[in-house]
Amino acid sequence: MSPSSKNWQLQWKDPNRRRRAPRAAAVAGLVFSFLLIASLLLLRPSVPDSPLDAGQWLLKSSGRVAVAVNLLPFTGIAFLWFIAVLRERLGDREDRFFTTVFLGSGLLFLGMMFVAAAFVGGIVAAYNIGTDRLPGSITFTVAREFAYEATNLYAVRMAAVFTMATSTLALLTGFVSRWIAFIGYAVAVALLSAGRTVDWIVLLFPIWVVLLSLHILVDNFGVPPKVSGATLRRMATLD
């Protein structure tokens, strides 16, 4: 047996591995939420919601918008980590159907946010290199509306589906408390029904992730690791 294989076996047998996963999920969720909230607080007051916007905000707010766009990749990294360690927390209890919806909606949410950020970043970059004709042009209008639709119509709905799937997994497996799941259902309904009509509604999603992350962090503070039956069988096989 190679040394690398032996090292992998020792890591798998380490009971602290399971204990660290929930804390990693909580930290990743908090980082994601704070970065997303910071990005939204920079973007929302700077970029008007009106489809008649002629791009005058570029004169005053292009710097703040650029900062928000540059924060989003790190937001996405934290969210991917959050998804991964939540699946680790589910472990052998995960339901394949709802886990597929959970994973797919989370990745689609990230994809829509990245695409929207890329379009907004392209607008700011084109303006900063001296394209004075960009504000009010057809190119500006199409890029701006694409970013708006990707965020408020698609990304917000995918966030709602992710919240609903996570809440359902919480009820089925008990990996977090039921009251977190019920709050998640309320958030999901709000996001699904008012994504384009209620300003700032998207903030409900990172706020709920903060609540979920804090609950996981507190719930696992000082709790000894638990080893599942499947893990014990794998350990016995490795022996």
C-alpha cells in the first residue's frame, strides 16, 4: 500500500474530520452572506431599477459598482464551500432527490449572479476606457437589462428554490432545527412571489443563511464527534 493511500485512510478515520465540517459550513455561510450583503449595499443605491435609466449613475457611482462586482467572485467561492460542507453535514442522511435540487439550484444561483456581474462589470469597464457614447446607447440598454433580469428574475428564484430544498432536507434529516426550516419556507415564498416587485427582497436570502450558519455554529460548539454506522463499516473494511 502506498504512503498516500495510508494517509488518506488515516484522514478518513479521524473523527475530528466530521466535527470540523459543520464549523466550516458556518464560517463559509457567514463569509458568503456578509460579502453578498456588502455587494448589494454598494450596487442597489448606485444603479437605478428603472428600465428608462440612461446611465447617468456611471458618472458618480462607477467606482462603487466596480468594487461590488469584484467582491462577487469571492462571494461565490464562499457559497460553493458552504454547499460542500452542508452536504458533508448531511452525510449518510442525504435524500438524493432533494439534494439534487439543493445542489442544482445553488449552482444556478451562482451562475446567474456571475453572469449579471460580468455584464455590469463590462459596462463599467467600457465607460472607464473612454466610451462616452455608451450611456444611453442600445448596447448599454441591452447589457443593463440583461444584468437586471438575470439577477431579479432568475437568480432570486434560484435562491428561493435553494432555500426551499435546504429547508426540506432539514425537516427530512434533522441536520438543523425545524424552526430554521420553517423560516426558510417563508423566505422562499417571499423570494418567489416578490423578486421583481419588492426592492431589497434579495437581502432575505443572505440574512437566512446568516441565521442558518449561526445555528450550526452554536449547535456544534463543544459537541463531540459522532461516527455513523456507514463510517464504522468503511473503517472496518480499511482495517
